[in-house]
Amino acid sequence: MLVSWVSQFFGESVLANLFRYISFRALIAAAFSFAFVVLLMPWLIRQLQLLAVGQVVRDDGPKSHLKKSGTPTMGGVLMVVGILLSSILLCRVESPYVWISLFSMVGFGAVGFLDDFLKLTKRNTKGVSFRAKMLSMGILSLIAAYFMMSIPGFDTKIVFPFIYTVATVLGAFFYLWSFFVINGAANAVNLTDGLDGLAIVPIMTTAFVLLVTSYVSGHAVFANYLFFETLHGAGELSVILASVIGVGLGFLWYNAHPAQVFMGDVGSLSLG
């Protein structure tokens, strides 16, 4: 969105040309989302403390984790907002991959928010029932898969980078594949964060790998050279992933020991 505004107001200036580069916009997205979380997280922590929105620790886990009980949680709300703002401002909104990714993030974040809310209001670790959670996330992943398959020219192939000739065509099985990949990733992060509240570093390292992958896939020359599948518009995902790294660094500022806030299910499910 910001790319169009800059082009309209500054024409062919150096600034307008800079905003046409994905790498430049990714850096701005990371810096913006980092500053957004660092500056606003203290305010959110105070609000969560006033509302007594504290972490509920499972009593069947390690006893050392019991001291984390009462630490403000649901810090992931601010992270999701930061990613949304930077992505909408700095991504080229005509890329369908951007909207599918943001839809998935917000959808899974909504499930996590409801789960956190029920846990905190009922003061237990149950939250949304397992069946309801799996059903809602399954539906969201299938909707995302449907939109992916609706992209003109999208091919349901699993391509192995660097050995491009080896590929598997999924066809209709892409729905099943998407169901397991999206839900598996979301629940893996959710379980990892639920164990010790320290999932943010693996999230950032994984986001960096995906950032490079999406950038190469969206760049025809690099993709051809490295035997990646060329996906027009996929490079815009680099901006979203840079924003994920930015909010992760900002969140880590307050999540490092001793943790002042946890991301909660709203953060772990959406980022997963």
C-alpha cells in the first residue's frame, strides 16, 4: 500500500525506487515492527496486569515452571497487530500470497485468543476444547489451501530446491498436505511455547530461512539458478517474514529471563 502512495507522490525519485525493492521494504518492516513492539509492550503489560491477565501454568508440568504463574500473557496480540500493520503498509497488496498468509495468521490468532481468554477467565489450562480447536484450525487451513489453488498458474508440486527435476504433483491431495503442514506447524509452536514460553527464538530462525526461500522463489533469476520453483508474487512474503523477525526481537526484549510477558496461544498459534 505504501509503495503505491510513495510512487504517486514522489514519481521516479530515489525514494520511490527504493520502495520498489523487496529487500528495502523488508528491512523497513523489520525495523517498524521491532519499534512498534518495544515501544507499546510496556503499555500492554500494564493493561494486562490491571486486568489480572496472568499465565496459568499446568500443574502436571515441571515444578520449576510454577513460578511463572501470574506473569502477564497474551502479549502475542501486539505482535500480530505489528505484523499486520507493517505487512499491509509495505507489501504489494496485489500479491495473493500476502492476503492468504495474513488471513491464516489472523484466523489462527483468533482461535488462540479465544483459548487464552477462556483459560484466564476460568482460571484453568483447558480453554477451547481439543475437538473445537482442531476443527476450527482445520477449516482455516483448508480455506487457505482453496485460495492457494485459486491463484492463476499455481501448481501443486512439491519441488526439492537444488535438484529441480525431482518433483511430486499432489493435485487434490494438496488439501490434505496443507491441513497437516499448517496445523502441524501451528501446534508445534504452540506446544513448544506452552512448555517453557521460549518459542520466539526458533520462530525467528525459521522465519529467516523462510524469508530467504520466499525471496528466491519470487526472483526469476535466482530461482532459475538455484532450481527453485518460480512463484510470481511470493517474494512479498519476505516482507511479512521480516516483520515476524522484528516483532520477535521486540518481544524477546521483554520475554528474556526474567520474563515480563508471554505471547500466549494468540501469539504461538498465529506465528506458527
